Amino acid sequence: MSQETEELEREQSISTAATAPAISYTGWQGTIARYFDFEKYQTNFKTEILAGLTTFMTMAYVLVVHPAIMSDAVFLNEPRDLFAELVVVTSISAAIATLIMGLLAKYPFVLAPGMGTNAFFAYSVVLGLGIDWRVALACVFCEGVIFILMTLTDVRRHLITAIPDSIKVATTVGIGLFLAYIGLAGNPAVGGAGLIVANEVTKTTFGSFREPATLLATAGLFLASIFVVRRIKGALLWGIAGTAIFGWILGVVNAPTGLMQVPPLPTHLFGQAFVGLSGINSSNLLDFLAALLVFLFVDMFDTIGTLTGVGMQAGYIDEQGELPRANQALAADAIATTAGAVLGTSTVTTYAESAAGVAEGGRTGLTAVIAACLFLVALLFIPVLEAVPGFATAPALVIVGVLMMSSIINIRWGDLTEAIPAFLTIFFIPLGFSIAAGLSAGLIMYPVLKLVKGRSHEVSLITWILAAIFVFRFVFTTLRFQ
């Protein structure tokens, strides 16, 4: 075997298998190691803790961004008067959901209120349709209950199995590009990387190095890349921390104004979903059902896409195309959405940023447990988290995107009935800014091309049903919300 081949295999192993050696533990450490099956996944406490820290850092932005979006629609007298309470329910809902995922499904997947569905909640449902935010929370609560029933009846697990292998691989690649795009496309004026910016003529274009944030994001990308290439443990985490510290020292963004503060109790949000149930009447019933269907579609397939994409990156998907313990993972997601609605937030879902922890070698539920604990601890350190700018997390998201791209070689590009749907999936996930959008495009095109080619026997009945559901989703959302 050539030196180049050996090096390539070593690089690819970062994203496909845990690299930490297994260690024999005794006492309480041994109990934890056996529960999470450290020996099977060739991992250890240090690797899992670093993976949990890295995942948390790459998605800690949700503690600030999500409340900011929700505050435009969820308030008592004026926008943002419940911002602090929204930060608290965001953190608690993420912690509860992630803890269930880690302990029940034993996967390193992290959950939090979903970006995208929160905007739909605030701007389309509450502000657009004029539905009271309490009724909108009741809508999310009902969605969660429906998901629990679908999980108990095994429907959602069969949906994962029905997704063709080429679409599963394409979803992994698309999520990688999506994460990189999120990291690079932030507005430098508000602390984003600014390497990709909007342009009226070309839609998007390369950013300007006149922006300090863009320069620091670029420097951070070099720093994180060097750490990864040199196989430094916690490379992505150190890349985030180093870039943020440079930004604070140079005055590009404000340094933390404090270290700790006591979080408020969410007294105005907790249980309001039940109040909203009593607010459903003949005048808003149709809009309520319409919003419920959209929440169902988007959350269901965002979750399925994330579980299959990140699951394939971590090597969990078996030869039959199934995700072991899929029902437990889906149950965690369903329970999380229901609990989140009771707490007072929009749909809670599995985050693609979980791939950052997987890239660090996280392979068990302990990674998720660590991240869940950090969400709770973060309630005391909100001033520090608020000071971590978007350009600091951009390098980590780009590196994760690189690692997830490696599976693209498993798509059969010589077979256009596989290649075209896979390409559409990859293309629309980042540019449609939605995992569900990419899955929709791929799963609609896949059975059609197989049928035209005379190979309809390769398409399962469930795949046809999924394609029909996605067509209905596009028609429904176009007529109702656009």
C-alpha cells in the first residue's frame, strides 16, 4: 500500500470511526463505560467529553438566536420583554431533549429548538396568520403527541429505512455543505463570518477582507485546519475558542461583560400550550390545522434527514440501511417536541451540528449527556456565550463539512437514476436552507426516474408514498403560506 493511500485512509477515518483507544475502567467509571459500550465504539471519557464540548460550542448560538426570533412574536406587552425567559426555556428544552437522546437512544445527537421552524412559528403562524402565540404553542404540542404515536406504531422508523441509499449518502453530503454555508454566510455586521454575502446581481458573492470578522474567520479556518491535520485532540473546540479570544483581544467584538448571572424563571411561558388549547375555535381551526401539517412535515423530515446523514457519517447505518435503536432516537425527538411546547418554545429537533462532535470522535450517548449538562450550566454563563461571535464557530462548521463530504464517492454517479436525485438532494439542502427541502427534491425525483427507466421494481411502496407526501407538502404550503 502506498504512503499516499495510507494517508488518505487515515484522513477519512476521522469522519468514519472513533480513533480513541478503549481503556478498561472500574467502579462508577466502569459502569458508565459499560452502559455506553465504550469498548464496542473504541472510545473513552476524554474523547466523549471533548466531543460533547465541541458539539455544544458549535450550536451554542441557538441560546441567543432562537430567543431573538421568538421574541418578535412571543411577548406580553412589547417584543423582547420575554427574551430572558425564552433563553431559559431554550436551554432547558435542549438539555432535557439531549439527555433523553443520550440516555435512551445512546447516540451523540444533540437536540434544541429548530432554526427555520422557529421562524415559521413566529413570522408565518403568529404574525402572518394572526394566531395567538399560545395557540401556536398548542399546535406544536399536538405535533409532538402525534410524533409520539407515530413512533410507538413504528411508522417513523420505516420511513428512515425507505430512503434509498444514494439519498442517505446525499443527505450526509448536503448537511455538510449546509453547515459550512451557515458558518461562512453570516453577516459580519452582527458578528458573522461574512465570507459569503448577498449580492443583488449574482445572488451571493465572496465577502470583503476589509471586514475584521471576515479576516478573523479566515484566520480561524487556518487555525482549526492546522489543529485537525496535526491530530490535536479537541481541534474544533480549540479552533472556536482561539478565534473568539482573538476577536475579543482585537476589539472586533465585545468581550464578555460578566461571567455569571442568575437566570429568571419562565413563569410567563411554562404551560401556556395548555392555555392555547382552550383558544382553538371555529375562526382559527383551519389555520391551526394548516400550521400543524407544516410543523409535522418539516420536523419529521428534518429529523429523519439529520439522523440518517449524521448516522451514516458516524458509521451507525447498517447493511440493511437501518439505524439501530431508531425508535429510541425518534422517541427522544418526539418527547422533546412535546416537552418543549409545554415549556414554551417551538419545535425541538435533532441538530445537524451533532456532526461536529462525531468528527471529534464522539460515538456514544455520553457525548449527548455532556452537551445536555452544558446547556444547563450555560444558564449561569449567558454573558460569556453571548460574546462568542458567529465567525468563531464558522471554521469548525467548515471542517465538519469537509469530513462529511468524503462519503460522496459512495454515490453511483454512472447511474443517472441514482445520480440526479442525489445531486438535487445535495444541491437543495444548503441552497434551500432546509434538510427537508433537499430530501423532498431527491425523493420526488428518485421514483419517477426509476419508473421512466423501467426499473420501478427497485422502488419500495413506502418510497412512493413519501414522494406523494412531499408533492402534497409543496402544493399545500404554496397555496396556504405563500
